[in-house]
Amino acid sequence: MPVTQAPPISFEDTAVAFASKPDFALRKMYALFAAMNNNTLVKAGGGLMKVALKWHLPGTKALIKSTIFNQFCGGETIKQCVPVVEELGRYNIGTILDYSVEGEGSDKSFDHTRDEILATIDLAHRSKHIPFSVFKVTGLADSGVLEKVQASQPLSAAEQASYDRSKARVDAICERAHRYGVRVFVDAEESWFQETIDNLAYDMMAKYNRESAIVFNTYQLYRHDRLEAIQRDCENAQRDGYYLGAKLVRGAYMEKEARRAVAQGYPTPINPTKEASDQLYNDALRYCVEHVGRISICAGTHNEASSLLLTQLMQQHGLRPGDQRIWFAQLYGMSDNLSYNLANAGYNTAKYVPYGPVEAVMPYLLRRADENTAIAGQSSREFLLIQKEISRRKSIR
């Protein structure tokens, strides 16, 4: 098979990575990531921000919006995110609008989340810069009911009615996505009800993925059984005549999963080491590229080695960088060295752009801060890259 040549790519190229950032924005990022590299400051500051928001202390919301919120979120509403969508689009980077508000557990909140996701699909239909929408099933359904379904426990009449309403919300989203040709991710969640989510995703794929992959399920490769799941799901899709959509991530619930496994005395579903997770993720990439005739994938990763591997696999299998069956994705405000360099080389690339009221997305923001603290000699990868670009700009003046 002929190799499709792509432009050389380097994730060290900070000129490309920060091309969209003028000097003042770069200095602001430098200050923010410098603060986030101080673990003590992040822990104390996060607690203080939550207290200040709770007590509505003057200036708190404005401070958060101008710093950590502005770095990692697109806005408080879909409309406020439009300038971010357009800015990313200028660099051939797509946007995945992620409504990052945790549901209150009521039908009213579940219906509101459904309507919000439908609105992101409507905007994606009108915008060439929004290739995917995304939702969490727990934003549409009672997690306790999902857990009982997975455990094959009988549901009360009220619980069954609640579950039926949840399935209808999921179907409404996937039907709209299919009608408009907008791909949609079903996010992964905790293992004790993930199988229920998987089964909902499979039903939606069988219904809406007949012509191409519209509905994508998410596989957390820090779980040791997920490559087997992908292989099984690919075989089932082949047998039943639909296309498998797979978003590959490493995972988001490691500590919670480990604690629950210990507390309840069952084997942990998590790989024993980070190296094992990395190997499994890369093996999953290889399998998916080998079966790209049936599987469309999005590699949701900040890992440079895995991202480079996927570009190499595409070339080895004769796939052009812009093949619509393969996408890369990173979080907004992080790993610009991956996103901008991949997009610059012609690869399909998108940013997850969270949005929602400041108070409601605080849990998300604090997780982002925690991820960027005290690594690699007290300086995160982000911080080092920003330093490098500042130095580069000074050297050419």
C-alpha cells in the first residue's frame, strides 16, 4: 500500500503552537501556569475560590473569569463560545462544545441538559468549525438507575419510567445528530454503570450509524479490558451492518475506581501501571487503524508519543492526514503544541471547549488546575513550552 506523505510534524514547534497568541496573551498564560505549578497554591486557592463563590464575595467571579475560566472554557453560554469557535477555526482546528454542568438529578435538569446538547448540534449544523457534539449520559439519567440496570436489579415502576425517559433523551440527541450529519460522542463514566451506557450507545449506533459513524462511544484505555471491548464491538458492528465510532481516551476516574474496588473487595478494572495504560492505548490505535474500514476514531489524548504514533500509522496504511475517519482532540487551553501542529500538518484536529456558568464549571476548572501542578521538576510541560516561545520571540527581535 502506498504511503501518503504528510508534512513533517514537530510538537516542539512553539511558533506554530502559539501562533494565535499575541505577546500579552502569552504572558498571561505564563503567569497562570506558573501559579498552577505551585501545588500548595493550587490546593489552597481552589478551596478559597469555592468559598468565595459560595459567599458571593465581590470580584470573585470576575477574577475567575479573567484567569482560569478564560484559559480553559469558551464562555458561560453557547453564544459566548462563538468567538472561540471562529478563532480556532482560523487555524483549522474544530471545536467540540462541552456543556460542563453537572445535573441536579431531576427530570427538569435532565431535560435542560438534553435541550442544551440539541442546541450544540444545531450550531454544529450551521458551522463548518464544529465537527462533533458530546454528552454524558448522567446528564440525562439517574446514575442510581443506570447502576441498577447494570447489576440486573429489578426496577420499580417509577425507576423504569425514569429509565425510559432517559433513553428517549439519548435517542432525541442521536436522532438530531444523524439528521444533521453531526457526529456525537457518548462520554465514558464510572465502570459500575458503564456497561449500561455502552449498551445505550450500541443501540444508537445500530440505529444511526448505517451509512457512517455518527454516534461514537468512548473507551477508557486505563481499563485493562477496553481493547477487548473495542475488538468485540468492531466484530458486532461488522456482523450487524453498522459503523463503529470510537473515541479513545486514557481515562478520568482512576482514583475513584481504585477506592471503590478496595472498599467493595473486587479486582480493580484499572491497569497496574501507567506504562501498561500507554501500551494498551497504542495497541488500540493500531487495531483501529487496521480496521478503519469499519471503525472511525477520535484520539482524545495529550500524550505526544501516542499522537505521533497515530500519524505514523496513518502514513503506513496509506491514509491521508485529512481522512475524515480519524480525528485528534485535546482540551481547550492545554496541549496547543499538539493541536496547532497537527492541524498545521493537515490532520483533523479539534478542541474540547467546556462552557457553562462559572459556578457550575468550577469542579472542571479545579481538575484542570490539579493536572498541571508539580510535575517534571516543578514545571509542567505547558509552562516549559510557554517559556520556550517567550524566549524565541525575544531572540528574533
